[in-house]
Amino acid sequence: MNVIKRNLFSFLLVVLFFAPIAVSANWSTKVLYEGAPFLGMGSYGTSVIGAVGIDGIAMQSADGGDSWELLVPPTTARLYSISYADADSMVIVGAGGEILVSNDSGDTWSTPTSGTTSDLRDVYMTSSSIGYAVGKLGTILKTTDGGATWATKSILTTTQLTGLDFYNSILGWVVGDNGEYYGTINGGTTWVADSTGTTEDLKDVEFVSMVTGFIVGENGTALKTTDSGNSWTQMTGLGSENLYGVDFYSSTYGVVVGQTSLYITKDGGTTWADLDSQGDIATYDVQMLSNSDIFIAGANSTELSAFVYRWDDAGPSAPTVSISSDNPTSDSTATCTWTDATDEISVVASYRVSTDGVSFTNIGDVNSYALTGLTEGTTTCYVQGVDAAINIGDTGSASVVVDTTGPSVSVVTPISATAGTAKTFSTTAIDSVAGVSACTLYINGVSAGAMTANGSTYSKSYNFSVAGNYSTYAVCSDSVGNSTTGSSTTITVAAASSGSTSTDSSSDVISDSSSLSSDILIKMQCVDSTNVNDPCRAVYYYASTDGKRHAFPNEKIYFTWYSDFDDIVIVSDDVMASISLGKNVTYHPGTKMVKFQTVNTVYVVKQGGVLRAISSEEVATDLYGSTWNKQIDDISDAFFGNYSFGSDVNSATDYNVAGARNSVSSLSDNF
């Protein structure tokens, strides 16, 4: 017996091809070798599987078929069959009585003498030491030392024997040409001929129990026994082509391969499903490592390439889908993009897209799809990966909301005012899709400035200087730029008393500071028709945090905190004088952007009067929408010292408008 080490130089010269190709539904195909086909397969456990073929080709996978290694047995003979004694030990048989044995996963090989020059067509190791080989001229060989030596067992036939199987160490079966079939019940010491009821050439045999077995052969021969081979019946549903291999993973789950066909059963051969014609690809043998890990050996008859087909009935993972546009948007187009889906067995070959989740279109191996003709409402982009085995994967999706309608805007109220006295005017604006971003008050067609939001109510204080009737309405826009002009109403402005305003009732005045609560708005009593510029008109916030009164520099700042003057407490001059002045009130965080009159920098406002510079117009748009430039208030340079300054806002993630607005529940939280 010769022992030959693997020739690494020869291994490196062999060209391997692992390009996956689609053959038919549920099969993932790998071209493992170009130039010669595979003829036989064998396996051990659920991880080790080998394939052999013409010109001495032999390959092996130790990871369940995920990757394959080229073996280099010392022969160029046609190899028909491989069987494993354990995970590292294998026996290969082939033409001219060739036997090859390796006990170290193919690193070294021995070539024991078979004692025959007849082709050996099948080999089966029942244990680490005992095995059998069959071939032409009725040849049956047996080894009891792991393949080191072989003895001939005669069964008095000259027919070619092609298939071999053992259920345990003593029960075995052999099939061959002309319908010949033999069985042993004593570990191959003697073999008994029996009838299969056919004269077709038989190619393979598989027993799943001591009584149930299967035989396949030429011209659609597919036989089953349930009485240990005493009688055989022809199964239906496997066509009329030559059938070459059969393997069962369990008593019910099995596969048959044929000339260009594949069949699977899940009920022990009662019914068979055709797994699609393979065209010009011939399949010769099959191995099942599990219900899903099914491997088929074959060849492309045109290119003479060796193939291994792996059963794959699971689709790719769901891709992560996103919409590359503003969302909501007023545009009628958007782009749906997605990440690559993944598949455990096959490659992801293409993608299917749908906008209704029902009707999908295969658009090829791309990662984007243009959504056009979008209409008002929500459009969802559904994406599925399709693998090379034509399995459709899980669905990923993303939605875009198209909004081409502006907010609903109510009539401005109230509809009366007094010249020379500030009045707060309000409208209700609602946009359930994109949200209201801004409202502006218009008087006689001219903008009176931005209105301050308090929920869905938008308010603006305005002081008419002249009595008369004024056409008034609000214009509100949403976050995607749609705007609505509310219905116009007439505000009747009455003339004020000459040079004066109304007085405060003496009964409302608090003259004892001990009875004064904190966290309220206070002002002094106005008497004797005081002028609008009288100090008694100044409103302060009396804070519990420091016990001081804080002045509002102007009405713009006031109306970021309050929508009217209804809750102001009137105190006496002495009480007002007894309360120390604190720092001025600053803008409510999150309500407006601000800038100083002689500085171009635009800021967002943070709790505590902290200003953070916005780095670009793009960031401003992301924060406040396309009308951001209409939501900026000027601050007099005189109040520069009222504010402190924080870090710049470089992206929309650096500042949350709603979060800033909700960071304070009262003015006291801002000091």
C-alpha cells in the first residue's frame, strides 16, 4: 500500500470557481470546479460532506457546505463514490478498481490493492473499520481494517453492481443492472438474490428502516418496499427520466435526483414534488445533512463544470428602507433607498418593490427606486430581497407623507379694540399632517409680525394708533411650506380719551406685600387717566426663585410667555418699591430665533437665556422649516447683557425645538 502526501503545489495550480448562479426555485448553485463533473457524494454528521468525479476530482466541506476545499488524491481516474468512516477518514472508489484512503481529511493518501481491475461504482463504510465496495462483473469487496486491505465476496453474478446501502452492521443491500438486487443479513458473509419486478438498470438503494427501503434506476424506475425487500412497488410522480441517486434524512423526508430532474418527498414516498427541471445540468447523487441542508452533485453538460446544488427555501433578511426626501414633503417625487439584504445560503440577486404591499415589481440588483406621481397622504415603499434560489425575503418598508394643503386657519378674534391700547389678537391654526410652523398677523394687507404659538392658538399683541375699521386676517404655514390665508374679518377700533388711558380700580390693589404670592405678573395701579407710557403700565414677573421682580424689555418677549394680560396682579407703589429689581426676562426657549440689531448671527434660545448660534441656513431650515427666516425677532443691542452664550448648533440633532420649549413650565424655571 502506497502512502502519498498532498501535493501543495498541485493544489495551488487548480483554479476554483465559487460564483453562485440561479438554477431553479429553491436551489443555490456553486460551480466548484471547472473541467470535470461530480459523480458521487458522501457525508459524515451534519458538517462534513465530500464530492468526487471525473479525472480524479475530489472536494470536501467541513462546515456544512458553506466553504469547500480541493482534495488532491493521487489519481486521475474517474471517481464514482466517497464514504466517510469518521469526520477525518474517507474511502473513495473509482474506475479500474481504484481505492483511495485518507485518515487525516485528505492531507495524506494510501492506495490499497483492491484485487480487481473492474470499475468500483459505490462504497459504504458501516463503521470506522468495516466497509464495502461494489462494481462491475458482480464485484463486492469488504474491508475490516478501515480500508487498508480488501477481500472479495462472490455473489455468483457478472452484472454490474451500482448501488450499496447498509442499515446497520449486518443488514445490507446491493442493486445493479437488469433489475438485479441482493441482500445480506450477516454483514456480507452471504448475499441472497431477490426480485424487484423490473429488468431496468438500477442505480441506487436507500433503506430508512429494517423494513422500508427505496431503489431508483433508469427510465423513471422508483421502487419502494415496506417488507424488508420481499416485494417492491413502483412509486408515482417521478417522471420517466433516468434516476441516479436517492437519500433520506428521516423515514419521511427524502430526495431523488435524475437525469435533469429533482424530486422531494415529505411523506415517505407517497407523494413526490418536482423541484424544477435543471435543463442541461445533469444530477448524479444526493446527500441530506438535514431537512434543509440538501446537496446535489452534478455537471453542466455544455461546459463540463462540477456543480453542487444546495437546497435553500429561506429568503433574505428584510432590508432597512428609508426615504431620501423631506418627510413630510410637498413634492410629488421621492427616492426609496435600502441597505443590502443578507442571506445565509444564497446570494441576494435582486429586489422587488411595491407601493401597496401586494403587487411587487422586480427591479434588479439595485438599492434605490424613484417614487413618482405621489399624491396627498401617506405612500409606503415596500422592498423585498430575492436570492439566487428565487426565494423572496422578508419585507422592509418606509413611508413618506405628502402634504400639499396648508393649515386650517380660523378668523382672527377679538373684533374690537381701542386706539392707543395694546390688544392681543388670536387665531386657531391646525395641520394634522406636517404641523403648523408659523402664523403672521396681517392688518389692512400689511404684516404686523409673527404670532406666538401656544398649542394651536397663535397670538399677537397690536396697538392701533388711529380709530377706524381694519381688515384683519392671519396667514399660517406648515413645515413643508404650504400656507393658508384665513378669512378676513373687520376690527372696529374706538378712539381713546385724549392723551390718556383707562385707570385701574382701587379695589383691585394689593397694598400689603405679605399677602402677595410669588410667580405672578404684577404692575402698579394707574390712576387719573394715566398715559400709555406711564411707569404704572410696566409689567413685571415676581419670581419665587429669587424674590425679585423681573421686567419684560418689550411686548415681543412678553408674548413668548403669555398670550394676554388677563392675570396681572395690581400692587401699590410702596409694595412695588419694596421688591428688588432682578435681571430682565429673556425669550421663552424654543419659541423664536433671535438676533441683535447690529449683528447678523441668528441664535436659538436655551433655558436660562442662553443663546446658541445657528451655523447655517440648512440647519435653520431643519429646525424651523422653510419659513425659518420669518421666525426671527430682533433684540436691541441694549439688552445684549441679558443673555449668555453657549456652543454653536451645527446640525438639527444639536438642538430640539420642542424639547427647548418644554424645558420650562413657568418663568421661574428660566432664572
